[in-house]
Amino acid sequence: MASSSKLERDFQANLIRELKELFSGCMVMKLDSGYIQGIPDLLILFEDKWATLECKKVAGAKRQPNQEYYVGRMEEMSFSRFICPENKEEVLDELQQAFAS
């Protein structure tokens, strides 16, 4: 059986590939939670817009301290979501709408 960290890492790697296909020319960067505890996993830069995504292996996965704060704060600034396999399509649809506006 795969470890939970491997499941999240694989989901994140596949998600990065999908983001680069959906948003041609975007930059996707992994953020360092060791630098700011709770900061979302990914920063997506596309044209003149940006978004952050916090990857979870499953919908009910444990959230680390400060993750809710940073996802909420960055949502106020631009676009930020928790993303997991169960809500991936919905979040990517919302991100497409945000980047199109």
C-alpha cells in the first residue's frame, strides 16, 4: 500500500502537469512550508493573475496549523483553494473562470 505522503506527492505532480496543460505558458511553483508554516503548496502565475492551491490526498485529510488562514487570506487577495482528487474538477473549473475574468 502506498504511503499517504506518496499519494499526495503523486496527486500534486499530476496536478502540476494538468495546470500547465490548462493554462499554457503559466508558471507553477512549489512553495516552502518550512519557510512559512501553513503556506499553500503551489503558486500558479498566469498572465497578470495568480492563484495558490493546497493539495490534499483526500477530502478529509488533516489540515496543518495556519493552512486555513493562508488559504482564506490568499482567497481574499486573488484565488486560493484546498484541492484533492474529489474536488479537483470543480476547483479547476473555478480557477479557469477566475483566470478568464
